[in-house]
Amino acid sequence: LSTAVVEPYNAVLATNATLGLRECVFLADNEAMYDICQKSLDIDRPTYRNLNRLLAQTVSSVTASLRFKGSLNADFSDFQTNLVPFPRIHYPILSYAPISSKTASTHESLSITEMTSVAFEPTNRMVRCDTDGGKYISCCLLYRGDVAPKDVNQAIAHVKTKKQVQFVAWSPTGFKVGINQQPPTTFPNADIAITDKAVCMIANNTAIKDAWANLNTKYNLMLEKKAFFHWYTSEGMPEHEFYDAQENVLMLEEEYEDMLSPAFC
């Protein structure tokens, strides 16, 4: 679902240019959100407006603590402190629950425990990657609306009991939790149903290496042929930047892989 043929170039070059400048970057991809729109929101042919509104709903929960007061708010400094174990390993994935169409919401109402479990499902993740093949490095759960701390504790205990979450051996198996009493809101005539509570999960997971690997493969195929080079070099970009970016982002993929190694402990 690319808006341009050169999207792999743009993604890798942008990652390379900002890798040392950003402290925490939340990832999302069009393919994952497209699937959510089709399967959970019953939209046959999602448009970029549908995708953007879904992402906006998720980002709204991430930034709720900046806009509304809460007894257990989590701000941006908490994300960096709790989610980023090493400077370069700063690419958490986003997940949101509940995601259902207005039709489904008339007969579906999830408890805090059910909602939390759903947030860990691949169907609610904004990035396509196989977390079953990866492990969590850190995890932050941001609740909004009619949510009590005791219910959150029960929900997390349930997730641990089901072994939905496996952490790397060297990282504590703890969760950072934020609770904001302001219920989620939606766009007028939005695709997603209005609910009195929601949860956004932000997790640093080694499975994101799959997304980097997929991007690196596409980038390398184009780079091998020097396809579309002229669009960049004609604007004054040195050719070596293509290869510097290739090496740096490949190294990032390997670093996420290293997080799984027992030797890392």
C-alpha cells in the first residue's frame, strides 16, 4: 500500500537520518491498518482517510495525558524511560482496543480483562509483525475512561496467566500503566464505534525486526539496480548516502535480533 514507488528509499533514508536524533518513535504501517479496517471495521475498500482516522484514534490515547488530568497519567518522558532500554532500540509498536464497527458495538461490550487481552492480539496491532516469534522488551498500557486500577491489575494478571506476553530474559516482566478518566472520543461519523473505555498498548518487541527485514529487502532490491537514483542525486544527494543508510538500518535489524540472544544476558 505504497503512495510512491520509491517509498522503501524514503523510509530507510529517513530512518537513517533520524536514528540518532529521536529518542522514541512509534511505528505504524498501512498494510496492518488496512487489514484492521477491513476485518474489524467492515470497510470493504479502505481509503487513506479511514487509515488516518484509525491511527488518529490510537494517537489520541497516547497523548491523552498531555490534554487531560488523571490520577495515573503517563507522559512522554515516561515512554522514553520505560520503553527504551538502549538508545537505538527506540521503536515501539502500537495496538488499540476495542476496535469494532458501530454495528458490532450494539451487541458487544468488553470487560477490562477482555479489552486488555484483545490489545495483545495481532488483529489490533498497527504494525504487521509476528510477536509470537519475538519477545517483549517493555510494555506500556494506557487506559482511558471508566477504568479502575484494581480491574487493570486483574487484567494484567490474566494476561500473564495466559502467557500472552513473554519478556526477554534480561528485562523485568513489569508493565507501565497509565489511566486517564477522560473517555475516548471519535470523529463525527467515524468508522469506529464509540465506547466508554479503551486501551492503547505501546510495546517494544523484538518482533519488529520482521518489519525492518521486510523494508530492508525491498530497499536492497531497488538499490542493487540503482533504480530511481537520479531523482535523488539530481537534487544534490550524494550516492554514498544510499549505502550508509543501507548499512545503518541493517544494523538496527540485527540489534533487535540480538535482544533475543541468551548471550546478551
